[in-house]
Amino acid sequence: MNASTTFSHLNVLIEINLLKYDHADRMLESSGVAAYRFFIKKESTYVIKQLNRDQLLEVAKSPKTLESCSECASLSCPGWVSVPGYFDLAQLKVVGTLRTESTEQSWDEYHPHGTHLWSEAAPIALQHHPYNRADVLECVCCKRTFLHYTEYGGYYLDERIRELNPMLIIK
């Protein structure tokens, strides 16, 4: 691959300058392509698997070490939190996505028991915000799992993360 590589998919061309971006994530929103998200890192392309509820439960219940490792121990996040500036997201690998690119994006949240977005007990409702924009990440060392999305504000980007708790995943 050369420094500037072009990927063609359904007549959509996206140029990514690999010298400029160490880790670039580009969605094919305008192309009408469903369930594809490309991550470019060190001249490799990954297509992220879209997970349904059952697959998410399987990931959430998968074996992990009893304690968080030194790589992810600083992430204490039973509810959504901003990713600390000192934390390197490269310590986590993407194992899937909950994004449903083929459907209309919903900003509605689901809080039937008086919880709110930041609540530790907030349900994980896949068709509601922010879960419908989240990826599933796993620590490369201890296999601890997290949900991650980016909040796009008017003048800022806020990377948010939450530990994946299988007890909070609802139908």
C-alpha cells in the first residue's frame, strides 16, 4: 500500500492519507451502505461485526479475569463517563458494533425507572441512544468489556465509555 490509499465500495471513493492518520475511523453514512465501519490502523482494514442482543450478551458473559489489569484499571465506569485524557484507547480492541446504519438514527433514550444517561443502573437498550451509536470494546489483556461512543457537540468531541454489564441489557 502506498501513503495515500483509495478504497472503493459501491461507487463510493474514500481517500485516507495513511501518513496523516495513525488511527482513522470513517463511516460510510452517505453511501447507503449498512453495517460497515472501517478502521484504518497501520495500513490494515477491519470490517466491524454488527452485534445483536444475543451476541452482545455472549460477549458480556464471556470469561474474563477476576480483576481489571494494569492496562484498563483506570477505567472505573459502571455508567457512562468521558474517557480520561490519559487513557490510551489503543489498549482496547473493537469486537463489534451496535450501530444500525440502515435505520433512522434515534436520539431517544430509554429510562423506565427514573434513571438517566449517566446512571450506573441505566438499562442497555440497543435501539436507543447512545447504544445505537456504540461499539463494543475489549481490553487486550484481561478481556474486560466496554461500550464506547463519541458524542459530537457543537465545538467538541467527547469519547465516552461504559463497562458492559450483562445484567443491564434489556430486550
